[in-house]
Amino acid sequence: MIPLKAVDEFHFHLMMMMLTRPLIILKSEGIPAHHLHLKVGSIIVLLRNLNTSKSLCNGTRLIVKKLQTNLISAETICGSNTGMTIGISRVCNSYVDERPDGVSFERFQFPVREAFAMTITKAQGQTCERLGIDLSDEPFAHGQLYTALSRATNSKFIRVFAPNKPTDKDGNVLINNVVARGLTFD
């Protein structure tokens, strides 16, 4: 396992007011973690579009093949370019807090995070050979259940975890399929 630390630079007017430690623990949607703990074989997901013509978009899953200080070699494991090896370098991620007392900074880090699990929304558009779906909390938006169940290439390899859910008379678990009003045929 190789720890890959980011370089955080906060904007000059705040330089004397801030210590580095608060920036290390700061997390924001779309900004990679300060500390990435990856190893060869780790499953990662892109956090930004790198090359849309090659389907290297936000949410693309990859497997780490080689780790270097400033480069990750990874292979795509989904989409039309499955098996393609790419190099991922550190990029500048800007965080802007518009509040008067907010802190803005830039983080130089690989635009990835570990992806052993992902949300239904993040998985949209991807396919998986094997799929486990945790329905401890039921889907809450139109199409989420369909999206989750349709990610697998074969329904035989889907496993659903749905604890404490009601069952029908045959013991089958009942899950609420949310459908937008006006789209049902009653």
C-alpha cells in the first residue's frame, strides 16, 4: 500500500490565518481526499471527466495496475473501452467557499477515490458482472430501483440485501418501486 498525499495550497490572503491541518481533514463533494490509500489491484472511480471521447468520465471505474508518486496506471473495467490502460496524473482541484468567513484552496491530487461500493446514481451507465445491492434504505426517486437492478450483465449474479422488509404470502421480500406520477397505467 502506497500513501499518496495531496498538496494543498490556500489562497494568499488566508495564508497567515490558516494552518495546514484543517485543510487535510476538509472533505468536499468532487474533491479527492488528501490521503489516498491505494495498492495495485484497488478498484477506483474517476471524480472528474478526463477524456470524454475515450469514455474517461466522472464515475468511470478502473483497477490500479501500477502506482508511482505522480502517476497511477489503471485499466478501465467498464464501458466501451474496457481493458484500456491509462495514466492518471495529479490535477488541480479548486474548492471555493463563498461564505464571508469561508476558505478557498486548491488541492493537487489524483482525481480518484476507492470504489468498492458506489451509490446507485454513481453507478448509472455502468455494467458489472457481479452486483450486490444494499436496500437497507429503499430507493427514494423515480427509476432508482430499475437503475440498480439493470447494472448487472446477468440477473443470476445479482444479490440484494433488504433487511427488515415486508414479505408477501410466499415469503418474497417486497420493495417499493418509486415511479413518477403520470407514468403508470392504472
